[in-house]
Amino acid sequence: MARKLKYFTTIIFIVVLASFLLISKKIRKKNKAEALIATMPEFSFMIERQNSFSNKDIDNSKSRIIINHFSPNCEHCQYMAGEFIKDSLKLRDVQIVMITSADSINTAKFIMDYKLSLLPNIIISRDTNYQFLKTFGTGVVPSFFIYEDNKLVKKVIGETIITNLIN
């Protein structure tokens, strides 16, 4: 009986230790990702006809830069696209870079359905090499990374109101 108890205690200790190490690793990975996006990270995604759009192409004359990860099939992303159009006057001093991993057909349909090409301050690019997660530390859609003077001022995961993105 004592032998079984010792064996059981050893197993519990190993499980607790392994869990602790796994959680510690996840926390370190999250902290590293947060540090990488504290200033505008380097990135390069595809826009029309295989041209690239990178952090160097951002219009820094705008007061805010919003990096938006989205999917054309996401209801919350569709809602946010509608809000971008509806509140376009509030967003006129903001550069919005929308990034998706969707194929070109679904992306083009999304742009057309929500009339996003009418807003000159919106750039829509495709993450054809699936680098968004590696660069920004999340793959959640929609997600927003808001920068001012090249510094992250806010990170919003999920659907939100436009005022939350610009204030």
C-alpha cells in the first residue's frame, strides 16, 4: 500500500511539474510577442496583383495606424467593415491596414460587398505566408492593433465600436 501511495505521489508531482513548465512557457511566449508588437513590427503582406505592402508603406501622416486582422467569412469582421464605411468621417485621419489569410476571390468579394475601396485610408492585404500570427502573436479575428507614433497604444481582440479604436 505504501508503495502504491509513493508511486501515485510521484505521478502527481510529475504532472504538476509538467503543467507548471507548460504554463511558464506559454507566459514567456506571450510576453515575447507583446514585446515584439510594442513598436510597429516589420511585416510584409500581399496586395493587388502580387504586390507587397509592408510597414514601410504606411502613411505616417495619419494620427493613428490600425492593423486589423480579419476574415471575410467572419460575422464580426463583416460588422466591423460595415462600421468602417458608416463611420468613415471619424476615421479620415486614421490609416487602416486590413490583413486576411483568405484567398483572393473571397477577399475581392468582401472588398466589393462592403465598398471598402471607396475609403482611400484603407489598405487590404493578404497574408499568403501566414505570418500574421508569428508577427502579432494572435490569429484571432477580428483583432486590432492601434499605433500612434510607431508605438502600440491599444490592442483590441474581437468586435468593438469605432470610438474604441480611435480614442
